[in-house]
Amino acid sequence: MQNQPTSNNHEWTILKLLNWTTSYLKSHHIDSPRSTAEILLAHALDLKRIDLYLQYDQPLSKNELSRFKALIKRRVKREPVAYIVGVKEFWSLELAVTKDVLIPRPETECLVEAALRLLPEDSNSCHSHTQKSILELGAGSGAVVLALASERKNHLYFASDRSIKAVELAWQNAGRHDLNGTVNLFCADWFTAVKTGCRFDIILSNPPYIPTKVIPELQPEIHIYEPVAALDGADDGLSSLKHIIFRAHEYLNSQGSLLLEIGHDQKNEVKKIVETYENYQEPCFTKDYSGKNRIVHIRKKDT
């Protein structure tokens, strides 16, 4: 680190260090340099971000400066902040994240919103006409299924991931928010562990949908650090989407819903895939906060 802070306890106060780090990160073309500096310094000092400004004139010790310097070095190498601090907020839930799972993204909250529109708000009754069964495929950190369970606790939730480390992390996150008894987690590759005859009202997934050749062109934070298996949708980016659409109708109740996050430019291809199956109604697409097609809702026909 050029012109790095010295260990002089009285020279480097919190505010001085924040200002210096913001400039340093900006010079290395790091996105959101001020908020990044705040998050990393708060983590190094075990403080909340607001406390940085309440204690702005507090000098840092040599050990504190050393800890912070190590975090900054990692970020300049383009390691995502979420992996450095080990947590990421999603749907107002603080979730533990590791390099075994994708970092939850704001656009994926659109998948949660789409599912919530299909779930009755008043679910205090356990009668079959109000209680719904939900299956998430490829749960990763558990962000989506835990967001749903936190909003509509009295439904039946199941979630799988082919990575045992991801399942363990999702279980840990469920415990963080007292949802262990609400969400049933298991290790499986798509539908392999779902018994024939099982039926769900909603199946949802944020599957890999990025074409293989595009992955190296993504930001270093993504293609270097995030798990490739959770990104790679094969040559055309549609492999996992095709597989889920092909099988989902076998596990959906009549009029059940399949909700999928898709790439912003995949609407036409996904529509063509759905139309090849007579089991589904016409798909509906929902745009994300940037105005890009992000969620497809595929309803099973009456059976």
C-alpha cells in the first residue's frame, strides 16, 4: 500500500483513516470507496458503522491499524467485501456468506417478491387451502427461502443445494434468524432427492444462467472469487433453466407456480423453452429494479 498509515496512535484517528482509505480505494478503481472504507474499518474495530462517526477522533492502536491494513489489501485485490467481513444483508436479514456460495444480490429480492405475491399473508391456519408448500432449488446461503420464511412462517419450506457446504451455511443462517424449525434443508442436485409423487405449490430457483464464455469477462470480484458452478449455465447459459423447466411440472400441484431468476437478455429464449411443453401456461416476466427482465413465472396447467 503506497503512503500507508503509520502506527502512530495519535496520528491516525478514525476520521483521518476513513478519509485516507476512501482516496486510496478510489485510486484503485474500487466501487463505493467510502462505504467500503466504513464497512471494513467497522469490521476491524468490531464497531457499527454509525459508531465510527460517534468516535471519529479516536486514535487507532498498532494492532488495529494492522488488522485494517490486511482487510484493505484483500479488497484492493478485488475480493468482495461480503467475503472479507463474512456477512451480507439480504431482505433485511444479515446472512453469513463464504466463498462456497454466491453473494446475495439486490435483483434476487425480485424473486422473493414474486413468491410473496403467491403466498397468503394470513397463514395462521394450517388448513390445506391456506398452507402452501414451497421448494427452492440451489439455495446457496439460504437467502431466498429464509426471506420467504421470515415473512410467511406458517407455510412448509424445503430447500436444497448440491453443495454440502452451502447447505451447512444455509442451516447456520436459519439458526441466526430462528428459522431452523421452519425450513427443511437437504443436499441434492436439483430434483434428484425429491420423491416421485411429492407436490409443491411453488418451486423457485436462481440457477446458473451465465454463458461459460462470458464468465471471464465479468468483474474480478465475480469470476475470481465467486463459485463458478453457481454461475455457469453452459454454452448458452440455458442448461440449468432447461433442466428445471423440463422436470418441474412433475413436482407441481395443479396450477402450481415455477419462479425462476433469468439473465436480463434471456426472455425470448426462455419463452421458447416453456412453449415446447404442453404442461405449462403462457409464461409471465417481471422486470427488476433496473427495468430488465429478471423473473419468469410459469404456471402449471390444470391436471
